[in-house]
Amino acid sequence: MIDYLNYTFNLEDQNFVSCLDELSFWSAPFGIKLLEAMPVKNISNVLDIGCGTGFPIIELAMRLGTGSHITGIDPWQAGLERLRYRIIQYGITNISLIEGVAEKMPFPADHFDLVVSNNGINNVQDLEQTFDECYRVAKKGAELLWTMNTNGSFKIFYDTFKTIVNDRNIPGGEGNIDQHIYLKRRPVEEMKSRLSNAGFQTLHIEKSSFSYRFANGSAMFRHTFIRAAFLDSWKKLVPADKMDEIFTELEKKLNEISVRNGELRMEIPFVLFRCVKI
């Protein structure tokens, strides 16, 4: 059996990245909401922040057609290499890709008719600078559409995690977990305020949710996407010399929850922001 705690994925390894599903179960619910909300008329230039391996930028390019040009930006080199290969294979001609970060984008001011981000903006290092950059590169009247999962995500997991670190008097303990959640999933009202400070008017916030259902905690911890996207950051929340015993206990507790409930269901609440540059 693979030791999930000590077997890590290399997200810069093209062999691994080539196996990733660009339309993963994780990405799809957010992206579907974004695609339903996006304008499709009079859109010449689109920016996708955090385009990854291709969703939804390829779908945007195909839906908007060759009368529009879509630019993707992402710091993930291996992901962009995979995306470039797919663009060639699909014969798509209206996408450009830039390796870079949202806090400092190499685009002229007042350039894009539409800016989108599918669960990407909430993962940047500097939110204020990112929103300022989004405002700078968007044309007046351009929409900013973006999705993010909110702080109720994986609640059963995080509540169980907090109980264990508190019971064991782990330094930092619950505070480290709460800070981790906050930095990745800021409160919706805080995000709305930050958007306003940057010059965007929030037109609509749509709330939604989906769930990850597992047989038990053992299955969750060995799920490829959970291990590739979340596990490393979770492991860093506890001292290295306590990690094995804490995660062993965490897996046990989640397995017990699954026995009581008949499954382990992780709810993922999320929101779609529809904003406009004023």
C-alpha cells in the first residue's frame, strides 16, 4: 500500500502533469457557473487568471470563437507546457499564454473586455495587488468574473483536525489551521470590500455548493487530487515530528465518522463574483 504521507507528487514533472484531468471534479462545478454567467457578445480580448492545464480557457476560446482572443496567465510552468500541447492538438488559434503572476501582469492598461478566474484569484500571494492589476488591465465597463470556494469547505475535516491538535497541545494548533483557511478562503464580505477598494462594483454574488463523498477517511487521503492539491499544505500545519501520529489519528477519526454517517461527505460551498470596472 502506498504511504500517502511520504509519497508526494511532483507538479513540475511532465509525466505526472500529462496525466492530470484538466476538467477535474474539483474544477468543473466552479467553471460551469462561470461559463453560464460570462457574456459572449462584443468580447474581443479575454484574460484568464490561473489558466492551469486548460479549463476553462480552452472552453472559452471555443465558445467565443476566433473573433475573440483569450490570454492565459499562470506561474505553473509544467501546467502551461501541457496546455500548449493541448492547444496545438485541438487546432485552437485564439489563445496566448504567459508564464507569470497576477500581482504583476505584463499587459497594457485598459486592454481586456472580460477578466475571468476559476478558483485562482483566491490563491494569489497578494490580493490587493492582484485586484489593482485586474482593474488596470480591464477596460472601463469590463466584467470581472471569478469563483472561489468559501471557508466552510472541508468543514468536517478541519473540525476534526482542530480537535486532534488541541487535544495534543500542538504549538500553534488551531490557530495555524484557522490562518490557513483564512488565507485561502477569505470571507465573502472581505472580498467584496477589497474589490470595491480596487474600483470594481460587485453586481452579483451567486452562492452554490457541491460535495466530495468518500467511503471513509482512508479513501479521501489516498485520492490523487486530494494528495496533489491539498495534502502538502495540510501536513505543514503540524510539526514534522508529530505529523505521522496526527494524521494516523485524523484518518482514524474520519473513518469513525464515516461509519456513523454511512459515508464521509465533504461539502464545498463556493461563490461566483460578477463585478464590473467602474
